[in-house]
Amino acid sequence: MLQVPAGYGRGVRLGALFTMWIAAPWALLVFPLAIIVQNVTGAGPYHPLDAAGLEQAGKFPAMIMLEHAFDGFWHFAFFLPLLAVTVAIARRWPARAALLFFLAAASLLFGWAKTLIAIYTVLPVGAHYMAADAAGKAAILATGTSYDGLYTGLQSMDTYPIVLAFILVALLPAESGLSRWIRGLGWVLAVTLGVPFDDLLGLSLPVFFLVGIVVLPAFFILLGRWLIRVPISSP
């Protein structure tokens, strides 16, 4: 029978509340953030470091700092719910719990590496671009291309561990009491966030990615409710 160890019951309950009341709505903040960045800077968020992206970084450093800090803290919105699930299942399925913790921690580490590299790279490169002459701007554009490749690689490295974590949660045994809704939404998230349908289909808007973002709050709310229902063992 699935039970939370007595000494960890309060932590799992706090993790459940965080999952429902912070992680779930945090995911939807990406939409107002994108609108604000677009309206203020004239370019979309997380813009590649081409000429438009470098001008955005040089003219609006505070907005660039805000969007990358948001992305960094978003990884905590993934890590803490998965940590709560890890604790909840650790006694019954220790191997699954260890793998889930590894995936969540890997995503958090790669995600914050990406965030810090972005903050410490984009802002100074953007400032240098705005102050450079035509020849200097051409050289900085080459630097921006290299940065885009590094950023894309780190983006994949923080995304795929989370995708695997969603699959692992969806595949928890029936004894866990996990609902079909949670399992189904876990698979939807794994597919929409893990498979680059938008690139494969040549879509100008990240439609499938946005579907995943919209589904994410429902997944977190249901997951938090499940965590609250997991019984706590006697001391």
C-alpha cells in the first residue's frame, strides 16, 4: 500500500499546496509575459540573438533579465511538485523515486545553467552591439549565432528530463491511485513538450507547445489533489 513516511507527511502536504496554488498558475504567466515583452520591446520573448534580438537586449536589459529570471524560477515549479511525488512513492517504489528525483534535479540544474548563461551573456553582448560600429556589429552577430546554438542545446537538456518525468509519473502502477486524468495529461505534456511538432510541421506559432502550457495547470492541480490524498503512515 502506498503511504508517505510519517516524518515526511507535512513536507508532502506543503508540496501538494505548492503544486496546486503556485506551480499551476505560474505556468500561465508565460502568456502575459510574452505580451508585455512584445509590446514594450517590439520583439518576442527569448528572441534569437540576430540583429533584432541584440537590439532588444541592448535597449531593454531589464525586460531581458525579467524573462530569463521567469524561465529560471519556472524550473522550480517543475522540480518541487516532482520532489513531492518522489517522497510520496519512495517507500513503495524506491527505484522509481530515485529515477524521478534524478530527472527533476537534472532539469533544474540544466535550466538554471541556461538562465545564468543567458543573463551573463545576452545583456553584455546586447550592450556591446548597440555601441559598436558596422564592422563590430557584424562580428557580434556571429557571436549571437554561437550563443543561439548553446541556448538551444541547454533548452533541450532541461526539457527532455521533464518529459521523461511526466512519462514516469503516467506509468506509475495502479496501486498508486493515480487517476486516468493525471496519466492522460502526463502523456499529453510529454508529447506536446517533447516532440517538436511545430518545427516538423513548419508552423509559425508554437501551437503544440502552447497546448502543453495550457494543459500544465490542470495536470498540476490534479497532481496536487492526489498528493493530499496519499495516506501518511503511523509514526
